[in-house]
Amino acid sequence: MSYTLNNSAISFQLPSPPSSPNKEFDNSIKVEKFIYEGVEINNEIVPYPYVIQKLHSIGNRVINKKTKDAIPLRVYETGKDCYEDFWVHPMFLSLQSFQFFKLFEEIQNEKEEGIIEIEIPSLKSFAIVLYLLYTGNISKVLEIGKMDESICKGIIENIQCLEIDMSLF
């Protein structure tokens, strides 16, 4: 999977170990490989924590913006017909969420285009979770969560559903 971040020379390549009949296992190995061995950026292996730190440092400038690398994401709440549309950058999401990693891997393999749709437990708190993935600002997310118990619950449920690696924050 290769994506380029808008207005920068950053692109990344996820490693591709040999394929097996179990896609879930293959994806898990790919994620572990770039976490432990690094992410290929401009033909160099860069430590994973450094890449996440750099993404978080520019996240405020690109969150929910239609840049050349952004793709449309339609987010539904489980069991409801309501949805919200976002512009997301696969690099930010797939490097921090196993579910997004699997989703973008599948989209790339199937060469799908158009609006991507996902279902999550709490639509009301999804933008806050996106903010966390883009900025790494856990303090602000905790502050927001303290204000409203239902938002706090939604944040936790979305983090669990999306399998976000909280050790990054």
C-alpha cells in the first residue's frame, strides 16, 4: 500500500510478506512488521514511532480536509441510518488502526474507488477519535470525554471497534 501525504515528500510502503490463505493473519504480520522494523518512506526504512510523531505534528493542518491524498469516508452508526462524511488520509488511519489497515489494504487489492463506508458504535464521538489519530493529543480527548459520559463511552467503543493502538499516545 502506498500513499503520499499532501504537499510533502512523504510516501510509505507497507511490507508485503508471503501470502497465506488467512488474510487476517497476513494483515497482522504486515502491521507487526512495520511496527517493529519500520515504515518505508522514500526508499528508506524509518522507525515507526518517528513516522507517527511526524504525522501527529502535521495532523491539525490536514484533518478532514480534501487534499490530493484524502479519500471520502462515510461513517454510519451501528443500527442507525444516519451517517456523516469525512475526508481522511489512509496513511494516518492505517498506521494506527488495525481495522483501517485491513480496510485500506482490501480497497487497494480490489482497486475500489468512490466513497468508502464503515459502521462504528458511536457516530457522535467519531470526529473526536479522528482528532486523536491525526494529532495524537490524548489530553484533549480525555478533556472532552470528561464533559459528557455518553461521548466518553462512544470514544472508548470506537477505539475498541477500530482496534486503535493506544500505546502510541
